[in-house]
Amino acid sequence: MAPFLVIFGKKSINMLKKISFLFALGLLIYSCARVPLSGRNQLALIGNEELLPLAYEQYDQVLAESRVVTNTSEGQMVLRVGRRIADAVEVYLKEKGYDETLEGFAWEFNLIQEDIVNAWCMPGGKVAFYTGIIPICEDETGIAVVMGHEVAHAIAHHGRERMSNGMLLNGLLGGVQAAMGQNPSLTQNLFLQAFGVGGQLGMLKFSRRHELEADQLGLNFMALAGYDPRDAPEFWTRMSNASSGESPPEFLSTHPGPNRRIDQLNNNMPQAMEYYERSQKR
């Protein structure tokens, strides 16, 4: 009987492994989403109903700990550009049948007094610019280049994807509440890392794939809002020149090389120009 029991035990273990694998595979298939407009598949283990409240709380905390100067002329320009792009994106997504993408969004645009070259957008449309990037933007169209890029991160749900990937790699299957039950400290750290909360001033750092995707979508977004997309390559040239010192600005720290992104922007320019020309006729 003993050999039989040993064999039976191994079979049971192998069966459990197969069941676990099939369960995980099914969960991954069920949790697969598509990036709006680009169509790329992405992992989505958590929903906006769980994610957005956490993001909004963190955004409010960053503002509370910073010197917000949105009431200045530069701050009003950031607000104006943000609102204009958000309005254009909302109309465009609805026309394309992506209404659900904007569920729970609560747009907000603020300028923070800090001499660093950076801007970011939390999930749900919570945008922050730092005064250090304004001179490189030069004008309202330059701000639109950055704004379109950051808004694209939110529309493409890059933060959710980053956190979902972290949860999967650490064996945390299910939503945020389920993950908190399994390992609360690890889940909290994953959230902080996914949205850069643990870093300096809430800086967001995404993969190069995310950055290039945000470039492509952002170029279209600024064009839809009536900003000339041909200024985008010029902005990135200025940004590249600003990074010619010993260390690049944080805005470029994990980004693709300037030549690569400029080439992609120029390749995508014909479509963006169609959107821009259409916006000029309205």
C-alpha cells in the first residue's frame, strides 16, 4: 500500500499544480484589457473603482505637501491647456466608443513650485507640472506637448498595468482588497512603486514601451485640441539639450532616447496633422 500512496500523492500534487496553472491562466485571460485607441493588450488585475480612490488620495497628499502656484499666469496656462486637451480627448473617446475609459475620471491640473524638470498624471486625470519644466516648454504649445503625453498615460491606464504586473510577479491575484488580505505591506509598496509615490515628489516612472505609446497618443491628443503637433519634435530636441549635463532631468530618466522618440513622432505626424487640420475648421 505504501508505494501506491506515494504515487497517489505525487499525482495529487501534479493535479493541484495543473489546476493552479489553469486557474492563473484563466485569470490572466479574464483580466486582459486593451489600451484604448492603440489596441495593445495589457494586464488589468484591478479596476478603477479600487485604484482611483487611492490615486486621488495620494494626489491630494502631494498637493498638501507642495507649494501649488496654479493661480499664477504660468499656472493658469497649465490649467487652460489641460482643460482644453481633456475636453478634446473626452469628445474623441466618446466618438470612438470608449466612453467607459473615462469612468471615474476627475480632471485636475496644478502647477507646483519646484525647480525640477518634470510633470506627471495620476490615474483618473490628476495632473501636476513643476515650474522647472516651463522654460523648456517655452509657450502654451510646448505645455500641450507635455500635457498630451501625460494625459495619454492616464487614458492608456499605464499605472494600472504597472501595478497589475507587480501583483502578478509577487503572486497577488485578485483586486486590491484581496491583495491587501494576502500581503498588505507588499501591496502598499507595489502601489507606491507603480505610481512613483515612494520617489521624489511623486514622480512617475514608466517603461519605454509605455513612454513611446504615450508619445503616440499624446501627439494626437494635442492635435485634437488644436495645438500644432509639429512642435512636439522641437520640444524633445530642447529637452535633449537640457539633459546634456552629467545627469538628465527626471522627465527623461527612464524615457527612450530623444532620437528614437523624435523619429517615432515624425512617423506619426501625418495622422496627427489630420486631427490638427480638422480642429482648425471647427
